[in-house]
Amino acid sequence: MSVERVDTPGGEARIHWHRAARPGLVLALGHGAGGGIEARDLAALAAALPAHGVSVALVEQPWRVAGRKVAPAPRVLDEAWCALWPALAAPGLPVVAGGRSAGARVACRTADGLGARAVLALSFPLHPPGKPEKSRAEELVSAGVPTLVVQGARDPFGRPEEFPAGTRPVEVPYGDHGFAVPKKAGISQEDALAVIVDAVQAWLGTL
């Protein structure tokens, strides 16, 4: 793993590269508003995919690098993501934009303009918890590129069955917004992460 520092309008961002020996594409993943690149799903993908020809770039937004605890406005997040995109595209490979939660929203909003090959949306926050009327579905459906959604069955920000017609999320059984599963669930935490990794790997192979 190597770390690349990139200046953006919002300050320094960091790209944590997990490179494949013979990469065919780059999967760039941003973190959510409540955590960083140590999230279990991001870490699992970064650990597994390089062996299958996918270089994974885990992106730390400037606010997180600076040690702030509250994410800035969506416009600021988008500006930073767009500013570091040339570094993600520098290997000369197709780049799949993605992320979890707020990072998935950033990827959806910017994918078409940046020329992303596709979008991977992990735990897309379809609406605030308990407020389905405040839908963010338009961000998702207007990404303009092939999109895969992976969603926990118990995600309070939007369960798989709540997504609009034409969007069929990969469901992680018993998973919450962080893909955590209860100890008494019929699936282990390791198996839940395997559902994510296997689905993403298979989908990337179709691009």
C-alpha cells in the first residue's frame, strides 16, 4: 500500500493505493460522513480485489485528513473529488467511481462529468432515517453510467426494497448502514463481507 497526497480546493486529500500487479482498472472509493477509509466494506474490497486485477484507491477527503469531525457541504466534497480525479486516472486505466454513504453520493453526482466508467454505491443513503419522503433517488438514477448498489437489508437510510424501479441493489442479509450484522443473525460478519466482495468482483468483470 502507498499513500499519495493531492492538493484540492478544500485542502490536502490522500489516496491510499492498493495496487494490483497487472491492473485492468481502478476502483476509487470515498468514505462516508461518519467515518473514514477504515470502514469494513472499504477495507474488505481493498484487501481482496487487487489479486483479481483491480487497483483499489481509498480516498480520504480533506476534512478527514485535517482531523475535522463534521463533513462539509456536498458541493465542497464534490470539488475535492473532482480535483483529485486526475491522480486517480493517471495510471491510464478505466476508473470506476464509488464510495460508501456520502461517498457514494459524491460518485453519483460527478461520474458522468468526470468520465467514470461506472459507479459503485455502497450503502447509498436513499433518504434520512425515518424520512422516506426526502428521497435522494434522483442522484442515483442520474449518474449517467452503469451503477451497482450494495445495500444492507436493515439499512435505516434505505432498505433494498425501497429503491426505485430499475435499481436492484445487491442485498447484504441482516446488514445495517455499516454492513454490520447482529451476532445472532443467520450469517457471520465475514460472510456478509464476502457477499459484498463477491458481488463487486463479479460486476467489475462485466465492465
